[in-house]
Amino acid sequence: MGKKRNIIVGQSGGPTSVINSSLAGVYKTAKERGFHKVYGMLHGIEGLLDEMYVDLSTQIHSDMDIELLKRTPSAFLGSCRYKLPDIHENPAFYEKIFAILDKLDIEVFIYIGGNDSMDTIKKLSDYAIVKGHGQKFLGVPKTIDNDLALTDHTPGFGSAAKYIATSTKEVIRDAMGLSYRRKTITIMECMGRNAGWLTGSTALAKTEDCCGPDLIYLPEIPFDIEKFLKKCKELIQKKPSIVIAVSEGIRVPDGRYVCQLSGGSDYVDAFGHKQLAGTADYLAGFLAGELGCKTRSVELSTLQRSASHVASRVDINEAFMVGGAAVKAADEGDTGKMVVIDRVSDDPYMSAAGIYDVHKIANNEKTVPRSWVNKDGSYVTQEFVSYVEPLIQGDYQPFMVNGLPQHLVLKR
Amino acid sequence: MGKKRNIIVGQSGGPTSVINSSLAGVYKTAKERGFHKVYGMLHGIEGLLDEMYVDLSTQIHSDMDIELLKRTPSAFLGSCRYKLPDIHENPAFYEKIFAILDKLDIEVFIYIGGNDSMDTIKKLSDYAIVKGHGQKFLGVPKTIDNDLALTDHTPGFGSAAKYIATSTKEVIRDAMGLSYRRKTITIMECMGRNAGWLTGSTALAKTEDCCGPDLIYLPEIPFDIEKFLKKCKELIQKKPSIVIAVSEGIRVPDGRYVCQLSGGSDYVDAFGHKQLAGTADYLAGFLAGELGCKTRSVELSTLQRSASHVASRVDINEAFMVGGAAVKAADEGDTGKMVVIDRVSDDPYMSAAGIYDVHKIANNEKTVPRSWVNKDGSYVTQEFVSYVEPLIQGDYQPFMVNGLPQHLVLKR
């Protein structure tokens, strides 16, 4: 084996609470395995094209910094949403990227991201093989949406689920405390355009001290607004407060998003994804009009993907593990692969890093199985809860400075 | 002194993260001072009228339960929004309340709440004096809005400010991580109809590791939408991401709420307060249209008043203190008074409970002084930050069970 050269690592797509724990795992493992330099792309591949990068040894000076990085939400290096062109469409793009990689003496390229990022790994590794470049390309999974195929779950999901379940308990209490003669319906809106993992996680709020949400609607099941109204009407006759969780992406049977029923915005991002918002607002207005009771909407918005102050210990540790496992895999010769998390055991919960060919993964969205949703599509089953529960366990105490959680800052 | 009789305590108005710490303070101090029974009204005075109450010794069995109660958000006993009639308008109402108090052998009536609750204490104590009833009536302050006069600050505010500042740091990071070529404007909306204490607390996010919000708009200052647009335009030319905090209650110079500019809802509650929402949504849409960049709104909604998982230790302790101080004051013969928090010292921060005549307090809203907002009304000053900072210090670790914060449940 010759002398090890350099690694470059980037972050892509929507941030999570623990994406930096994967970065920490890459850095620490790379150093331990004797790689020379570890570079960080700033704003992913988009920044790399502008030759924006840092030597991570100028950012991380101690084990304490690594611990702080693990507790820092959002992409420390900056993220991007950048779809690579097909190789035959724009060879100049690939020549430019590989010229930069050669200049930096890169041996391993690691990209932490979701479905779109795995597409990047696939294209770059294909190009390298076709053109005879020696770099290895590894993907590290990341997304609160938990919609990546072949991995048991994605880093970032557990912490988002923990934040959502915690907030759901608090919102249910808040609504219950205020509802006596005046009945209240609260609609909580969670992220997850096509996959209901986050919305379903509100069910974890059902504990010995909390009744949990009354209804849960995932985007996998067509949303029948008349049946929904009927259920709400029945429930609110029996209880002073009902709380309903909905995905931002629920659609009526003709395919329109619920948030579009009010003529809401239709912004489309660079990947052709529609930006959705206002589902809870729309339903709160609809129910107020139909039932005449007080309604309220709570949109968890970007809070759910950045609330590192209540991150899951299991999630932070797994995020670190998959970062390190990518370095190990590359060091052992793998390329065009994504690290995945395999669930080794349920009780006690145990997981380990595995590895998959990225060609099998990219752009397949993993949705909630129909059998994990009840018959009329208004709640998740115990199987769903048992799957998520191990992922929200344990805490990493934030490093509190002057009353607030401290984060690691990028120095330019 | 004769044998001590019973105490009844109720909770009223919008919940907070620490209103139950005041309840714990009332209970523990009442037991220590030898009161016989401590009753809790269910849903405040509204529930009491229906003779809904519990003996708190059936709910709190140990010091551990007291600690759990301190960590439980929203009104443990249930709250209400109930405006008492004037005495001359509805004497039957008062006769009914006092008949219930006599039946329960009540010596002390304690009400934990905001401005409207202090009005309740005033009316009940006036009636008792006029009619020769012996009960004593004490108010314990509570409101995240911090808009009560004569007290340095209100319990509940510090924890809400801590949650808001924590979330602001996280939202700023999230937005920054994603903004490179594609610029982003994020509008965060905080509660506080007429008082900008909560919105101003976003300034605490300005720390060594965070630039803080770029602009802050309080409801005390008329909102000039053209000047606002100009400022945003200048800022977004210089930075890839800007984050702006606005109060739900900002109004344009003609008096209309910003959220009404879009024809938003106009729901009016039992106290004649308008229910506001949609200010951030409106401004995000406005800026997207004017500046053509990506905009996003984050409404902190009821999360900001119920997020006990990140409550302030100073706040929980002070809430407990004012609950206990109300029992002490009543036990020493006070009535028609509200307990207040006096700031004894700034550095080091020290506070103590004081007591004020409730006639001086009720229905005077304390707003942010003009001198604590900068000249053009777009940020708070260092004086504002120095005032809030001591109130967000320290934590009470939640009791985590199965990955989630545990709360005390009312057993009926």
C-alpha cells in the first residue's frame, strides 16, 4: 500500500440535526487511518465547482471540537441542492470536477446526503471508472425524511422523530390545558413530501402520560376530506381537545395536494420537487368553517430538522458510525457505494454499518408500508411505533454557554 | 392564631412551561406551613363554578412528583379564559363562588395567571371585603408575554425566551447552511400581541457562534413596510441568508395588523383580544413577490409557550418561589395582592419575591420601553439583551422516559 493521500467530504440537501456527526465521523476515522489531509467542500459540489473548500484541520483542533461538531445542527460546511448533469450531456462539468480533485490530490470523495446526493455519487463513480480516474466515491446517508431505500433508516430521522414526538406531547398538553367549554382542534404539520415517517412519529407521543394524537394522516394514503370531517366531528363531540397530525404532502384522490386546495404556492425547486406549506393552515380553516370550533395550526417547519438541542443519542452515534464506515470502506477499496444502517437486533436494539451499491439506491423513495397504517388510513400501527422507538433513545447534553446550546462555527 | 384551614389554587390564561412550578410552590409551601387541604380548581374559575376541583394530595405523592410537576408544561389543573362580571352586574355569580369557597372551608384563594387573572383577584377580594367574607385572595404572575406591570418580569417569560433564542440559533444555522447561490429570507413569528418581549428575545441568539437575526420588529413601533422592504433588499445583496423576527402583533401606521393586510382571520376571544396569525406568512409572500428570492416563514406558535424540555432553571425556580410567596403572604394576612419578582441585583443576578396591591396592576400592559429599541425600530438594544439574559440561564434536565420528557398527569 502506498502513502495515503487526501479525502474530501461534502454535505448536500436539506440539513439535519446530526449531519455534522457524520462529518465528525469522517474526519476522526480519516485521521486515525492515516489519511493526509481532510478537505471539506463548502456548499457541496456547487461550492467545489467554485473551488470553495477548507482543510478541516484548520477547523477542528481538539476532541472537544469533535464533540461540539456532533452537537451542531445544519450543514457545518454548508449544503447545496445541485443536480449533476448526465455525463454525455456535459462532459466539461466532469472534467472540471476531476481537475479539482486531481489538483487537491484526492483519493476519496465522500458525500453526505439523501437520494439526490446518492445520484451524485453514482455519476461521479461511473465517470471515474469509465475515464480511468483512481478516486473512490462513497455516499453517507442523511435525511430526516427516512426515505432512502436499502438502509433500515437514515441518520437524522431519529432526532427529527424525537423532536416531533416531544413537541407533540407538549402541544397536546397545551391544547388540553386550555380546552374546557371551548373545544379546540389542533392540526400539526410535519415534513415528508411523499413519505410519512415523520408524521407517523407523532404516534410516539402516545405514552403513559399522554394520549397521543387523535388522528394521523400520511402522504402515502389518498386523503378523503369528507371522511376526515366526519371523524373530526365525532371525536370533538367526545373530547374537549383533539390533535391531528398531517404530512405536508397529503393529497386528495385527484392528486392535488391539500395545501393547493386553497390556491397555495406552487414553488418548484431545482430537483423538480414542489415546495409545500399550508396544509395545516388550510385544514384548520376548513374545520373552523365546518364545525364552528376553535382551530389552530402548528407547522413544525424547519425547526424539526435543526433542533439539535433535543437530538437522539442513538441517532448522533449512528451518524458518526456511518461517516467513519465510509472512510473505512473507501480505504479498503470500495467505490460507488453508500453506507447503510442494518438493524442487527430489535430487543435489545443493535445496529451496524453495511454497504450497498449506489446504483441500487438512487432515486428510489422508501415510503411507509401500507400494512403499517391502519385500515382507514387514519393512524399508524404498533409495528410502525416499534420500528421508530429505538431511534429516539438517549440524549447528548448540549454544551450550554450563557443559557444557550453552543455550536461549532466555520472559520474562513 | 386558629387552626389553618384549606387553600384552593387555580390556573388561568395561556399556559407556560413553568406555570406548574408555581403550582408546586403553592402546594409545597402550604403543606410546610400547616394548611389542612390544598385544592386545585380544574380549569380555573370556570371549572370551579361547576364545582370541578381535586384534592392535590391525591395527585402529588412524593418529592419526585413535585419535581416532575415542575417539569410539566401547560396548566396541570387545566386553564380557562374567563372574564368575571362586574360585581354590581351579576351579584349571583359572586354568591355562587363564595358559597363553594365556604363549603370547601377555604381560607386562601390563589390564582396563577396574567393580566386577566389579576382582574379576577381584584374583583374577588373587593367582593370579600365589601361583604365581610374572610377569605384571602392572592395572585401569582404568569405569562410568557412578560406584559405585567410592577413585576420585573413574569414567570414563563424566561423559558419562552430561552426556547425562542435556542430555536433562532438553529433556524439561522439551517438557513445559512442551505444558502449559497440561492439566497433565502426567513421570517420568524413570535407571540406577543402588544408587547415585544418575546420577539426581542430572538436577539439573544447573537452570540460568539451566531450572528443573530438581522432585523427585529416589535409591536410597540408602527411597521413601515416600505422601509422594511428597502432594508431587506440592502441586506440580501450583502448576505446569502437573512433572518428576520417579527411579532404577531406588528401593525402598519393606520393601525391594521400586518396579518390583516392579506385578509387574514379576525377571531376575537372572550376578552376581546384578536387572535393573530399569519404575519410571517404574509411578509414571506410579500418579499418573495418584491425581491424574487426564496422566502420561508417559521411561526413558533404554541411551541414557544409549552417547550418545557428546554425551560430555564432561573425561570422554574422563580415560578416556584412566587407560588410559595403567595402562600406565605396570605398566611401573614395579605389579600388583594399579587406577588411580584424584584430584581435585587444584575451582576450577579439575584431576585426576590415582593408583593403589590392588585388594584395597581390589573389590565396595565407593560411594553418594551422605546429606549430599548434602536432609532429606526429594527432591533433591540444591549439594555434589552442585558435585561433578558439572566432569565434564560441554567436548565432543569427533563425526566426522560423511553426517549421522551415525562410529565405529571392529572388523575380524575
